Amino acid sequence: EPRRIDAAAIPSLVEQLPGFKLKLSKNGELVEEGSGKNSLRSPALCLAELGAAIARQPGGEPLAGGELISSGTLTNSVPIRAGETWRAEVAGLDLAPVTLRTV
């Protein structure tokens, strides 16, 4: 469920982005580990670069609130097959783990 973030908290969150860690597990076994630094040194820098690139485009529309943006991957890509259970756990940010069961 999306959460609203108080504007006063944003600078602190931006500082946390490079250092947060991610563990990706398949069927209970660790497959990959990554961190925010794997995304152009910080997901916030990716967002800033995207905004700057859009601004350089003639007629480019600025980013709008509520848009979903991917800053890239934090781990190497791994194949997913039917019947697997994947779990992503984050340390360093207040995010709940995510579990995906493939069919």
C-alpha cells in the first residue's frame, strides 16, 4: 500500500538511499545481495538525472506526482520459473519484505 511521506522527511530519506541493503532469496535460499549504491550511486541520483534529461528535451513533459519510476536494479538479474517463491528483504529503510510466488 503506498504511503504519503511528510516533505520534511525527504532529505533524511534521500541520505539513506545509497546505503540501504537488499537480500533476494529464492525458495528460502539467498540468491543475490545488493544496495542502493548499485543504482548510479543512489536511486535519488537516477531520479535527478532523469529529470534533467527530460528538461533538456524540447517539449519534454516534467515528472508528475504519483508517477512510478524505476531507478534500475539493485542486484543482478536472475531467471524466474513457475513454482518458485521469491522474497526481497530491505535493511536500512522502513520497508516491509515482499514475497512473490510464481505459478
